[in-house]
Amino acid sequence: MGLALIDGFDDYASSAGGEGGSDAVWVGFGSPPASTYITGLLGSGRALNLVGANNTGGRSRNFAQAIGDGAILSFRFKASQFGQFALFGFGGIFAKTNSGGQIQICRGGFDTNNNTVILYSSGNLAINTPYFIEVKLVGKTSGGSLELFVDGNSWGTFSGQTQTFNGISSVQLGAGQSGQTWAYDDLYVLNDVADVRLGDMKVVTLLANADTADADWTPSTGTDGYAVIDDDQANTSDYLSASNAGDLSLFDFANLGFSPATVAGIAIETLGKKSDAGTTTIRNVVKSGSAIANGTTRSVGTAFGYQAQDIFPTDPNTSAAWTGAAIDALKAGIERVA
Ligand SMILES: [Ca+2]
Ligand SMILES: [Ca+2]
Ligand SMILES: [Ca+2]
């Protein structure tokens, strides 16, 4: 149970299709919308702003781990216009809207044709208005269930066959017709419908702002490690490198600047590559107090790519939920494992 994916869309490279851009993890299919970024839908950070190309195209992101039949998708959303176009997909359902802003959730593939509507929303979305949408899905060929929430209110339920297959492994985002812009922000997925819906949450991105005593990785320029990874928009023009197994660098990160009522978890995602033949594995590391938590050890390829996220739902120092103070004090970074 817990978080399977967090994406605040804040720190992708300015060129969505380049190294470090969001298109590397939100992979286009069909006639995919163009990925651009706008100011975050709560007024800070960034949001993914998809510019429609074709209603049968979208962008898809897989979860790091399979999450079984039941999950909850949550995200903030704003559209410039509605029509009979694909809004989001989740497992084997997809949602479209009519021109009045009603959400219609279908069983079938990510397009607008020849699919069975299984849920008509009880309310209508308005254009140019941010909403927080939650979709609680048991995705099965029989015995499934579906509930749609908008701004915390139930907008409809369905029980029965929700999908043409069992299981949920990815989420898709659409953008409607050419010229329409559909923006997404603060997206997260809970991997079990038994999880309590977290509701309207904000994803905050913190950047490294100081080195620590653990400083084995070498900056490509200058002497401060943090200074090559503190990019507000990810870039690969400067970077850290490590040659030896066991090399570890941990960094201080900027403070939140506010006191969160609750913290559902933190995620670390690394953009990296190797420059030589042979096995190269790395892992993300979080240090809280004197407690260390390691992410999954993963191989890196020869082209810059994002590693799958490591999500730490609890503070390793307390085994309880993170507090704002603990996040402000944490150190995090990267270890070369082999
Ligand atoms: Ca954001
Ligand atoms: Ca950099
Ligand atoms: Ca800090």
C-alpha cells in the first residue's frame, strides 16, 4: 500500500523532448500532444501543459512496480476547452469529456470511438478552471469498481466490468484537439484502493543547496557538488560523476518554507548515464538523523535517462510519517553501487 508514483512536473528540462525532458518518462503514443510547461496550477513550480494534436494521441507513464488490480489516480487539471476528446487513461479505462465539460469514463482503449461509457459524471467541468480529480479504480474484467471524485466530491460510481483485462500498470494524459491546452499538476498514484484517499495534495520539488561530508562524486565544473545538480530546469551541461563502487554524495536541500499538515511521502528520481562499457549501478539515498534508507539499485544506460522513482513514504529515522522539520533537515543523494 502507498504511493506508486509522484510527479509535480516542476523540474524537467526546458525542452520536453531533450535530455531531462518529460517526454522521456511521459512517452507519446498515437499522435501525441506537444509537451510544454506553465506555472504550476497552485501558482508555484510548473505544470505539464499538453497542447493537443489529435484526440487519439496522448502521453503514457508506467509505474515502477506493478500495482495489481486496484489503485487511485489523483491530479490537478485545467483545460482551455472541452470536446469529445481523451482526458486521461488509467489501467484499462479512459475518460473523455463532452463539449459541456462532463467527464465520461469508458472501458476500452485510449480514443474516443467505439468504447463503452461506464460512468457519466454528475457534474460538469468548466474551462480555464483548476480541479483536483481522483479516480478510484478496481480494474478487472468482472467484479471491478470505479469512483470519480472532483474537488473531493463524488461525481459518480460504477460496479462491474471496468476493463478488458485485469490490472493497472500505467497512466495516460491527453490534450484534446489541435490547439487546445490541457494542464496537469500534482499527480500521484496510490497503489491500493484500500489506501485512504489523500485528496487535494501539492507536490513540492526541493533542490540541493549545499554539500555535506559525504562528497565522493566529482562535479564536472567547480568544486561544489550541489552546484551542478541544483538546476531549476534539469540540464546535463554540468553533472556529477563517480568512478568507484561505494562512492556516495549526500546533499542538503532547500527547506519547504511552510509547515505541511501532512506528508504522504518523498520521491527521489535521478537523471543519469554511464560513459563506459561494463556494469554500472546506482541507487538513491536518503539520510534522516543518522538513519539511512537506500532506494532500489538500478543499472544506468549510455544515454541520459531518468531512473525509476524511489518513494520513501516514511522517515527512516522514526519509521513514522515525514514531518516538515524532518524534510527540512534531511540529506539525500546518490551512491554508485557497482
Ligand atoms: Ca507542479
Ligand atoms: Ca546540471
Ligand atoms: Ca534543508
